[in-house]
Amino acid sequence: MFFCFTILWIPYVCKFSVFFFTAINMFFSLTKQPLYSFINDHLIDYPTPSNLSLFWNFGFLAGMFLSIQIITGICLAMHYTSNVDLAFLSVEHIMRDVNYGWCLRYIHANGASFFFFVVFIHIGRGLYYGSYQTPRTFVWSLGVLILLLMMATAFLGYVLVWGQMSFWAATVITNFFTAFPIVGDKIVNLLWGGFSVGNSTLNRFFSLHYLLPFVISGVVLLHLSAVHQDGSNNPLGISSSLDKITFFPYFFIKDLLSFVFLLIVFSFFVYFFSNTLGHSDNYIAGNPMVTPEHIVPEWYFLPAYAILRSIPNKLIGVLALFSAILILFSLPFVDNCNIRSSLYRPLHRLFFWVLVLDYILLGYIGQQVPEQPFIALGQLCSLYYFSYFLILLPFLSKLEFNLIKS
């Protein structure tokens, strides 16, 4: 019934949002407040390419889910206790004793998965349409930085539950830093606050998990500012300076409708499949004396985890793990083709969709037991992943440009 109430409530939110922005616009325009020019330039009269498709909605959706995560996270922090003896019990207290605490926790837990889902599509759209090329290099770099901060925040939050999978994930992931010579052990001791994962570790992770979303918000504002300065890309990958319309109400309504649709799907997960995206071992209190049969991270870490496990050398595996994300910074420099959009690059389009399938396959391999044939398959998928960015993109950018030019 609560789910049905939420669904019925959503259209009224849409109507109120449109009315609210219209009223704000009229108020500031009449009173001539200094804030009016900022709101008008970035939210109302911002010139937007008229041919933007639905894939451009995912930036707005990511911002909405970031807001949901911050609001629910603040509410959960009011009842959480960052102590190894009480952390798991405080989570159960939120679920059982706090009014609608179960709803807050499920929204926060599933919201992280949906946040990553929309960000992955947002990044995929940038890869497909060449949104990382000049003059949007800085915009792309800030986006990759947001992804790194998101991954760090998600890992820290996952540990706070202090279930079996959370505890051992913290132990395994932090031990990766021991692969670095000389400074590795010092980094691990700094993260742990001692000689093992314990109370000091949990306090550190809780403080950082509470802080980083606000850092992400600041970088997001820089990201939006850079987008509005350089202008949005479009599906054709060409200049759209002569064919633009105002963001409000046209694209605002479009973004809001996509958010309503995704919110319905999100509500369905929260109310009916709330534990589907999690791991059952996390409903067991963390026990350093009992190792889980198979330690796996959350689904959005699985591709990177598969890359790590596919390399037998620990140091090279850890470097490959970080390189899998950091390599996105190199895109504006390795692919400088004058033709941005994959709509006019058939070879690039083909290899891009192979990359998407490769990434999904890496996620599947990451949740499997590290044995053959998954190890060999993971190595092949990892090889293609890095080859796509370092070899295929530079080669295709020159080949396709020369073919079209000729």
C-alpha cells in the first residue's frame, strides 16, 4: 500500500516542481535580486541544443540520486553508532525500532546502486558521442573525478554495516595497498589506525563516508559550471550554437518525466526487492574468526574486481585495478578524431558495443569463484578493455577520419 501511495504521489510532485520553478522565476525577475541572474542563466534560460536525446537526461538523474543519498545518509547518521561492538546492532535498530528506518536504509542502500547505474550510462553516453573531446576535456576530467569519489564513498559506506561481507571486504581491499613497496604497509596502518581492521578503522571510514558526499557535491557544481561554460554536446557531435532552446520548461519537463519513471522502478526495488542488489552474508554480524566462503564486492565494483583477480601478480593486479578507472582521464588525448559522434563512425560504434558487452562480462566474472575458465576469460576481457582505450581508439580515430576524408 505504501508503494501505491508513493506512485500516486509522484505526478503531484511533477506539477509542484513546474509551478515552483515558474514562481521562483517570476519572483526574482520582479524583485531584481542578484541571485536571479544566476538561476536564470543556469536553470531557466540556459541555451540548450534542441536535438538532445533521452541519454542526456542521465546527468540530471545522477544529480537527483546524489541528493537522495545525502538526505537519507544524514538521517541514517543520526541513529548509527561507529563502534565495532555496536555498529551492526545500530543498523538493526534503524531497521526495527526507528520510524520508517527500514525505508530510509533501503532507499540509501538501493540508491547507491541506482546512482552508479545512471552514472555508468552517463559515462557510456559520453564515450559513444565523444563528449570528452575538445573543448570539453575539463568537463570529462571532472566527471571521472566524480566517479572516483563515488567509488571511494560507496566502499566506505559498505563497510559501515559491519556485516560479514563488509568486514572482510574492508580487510581484503585495504590489504591491496601492501602490494606497493616501501609505503604500502604505512598506508595500510594509516587506514586501519592500528594493526588490523578494528574500531579506529570504522571511525575513520564513517567520518570519510559522511564527508565525501559533500565533496562530490562541490565537484558536481564545478562539473555543471564547466558544462555551461563550454556548452553541451549533442548526438550529431557538431556545433549547435545556431539551434538552441531554453532549458526551462522544455528540457526540465523532459528530465522530470525521466526521473518519475526511474523513481517508479526505484520504488519497486525498495519495497519489493530491497535485498536483491545486496549480499545475504551482510545480515550476519562481522566475525574476524570466520572467513566467508566467497568474498565479493557490490555489483558496481565487480568489473574492476575481475580485472584485479585476472592478474596473478599482486602489484600489477592492483595497478591494473586503479588503471581501469584512471585510464578514462586519457580519452581526450588518445582519441582526437574530428568526428565526435559514433553515429558517423561505424567501426568505432562496433567496438564500443563490444566494450559494453566486455564490461558486463567482467562483472559476471567478478562474482564467480576465481578458477578456470573464469581466470582465463577474465584475462581476455581485461586485455580487450585496456586495448580499447590504448590501441583501438587512437587507431580508429585516424583510420575513420582518413576514410571519410578520402
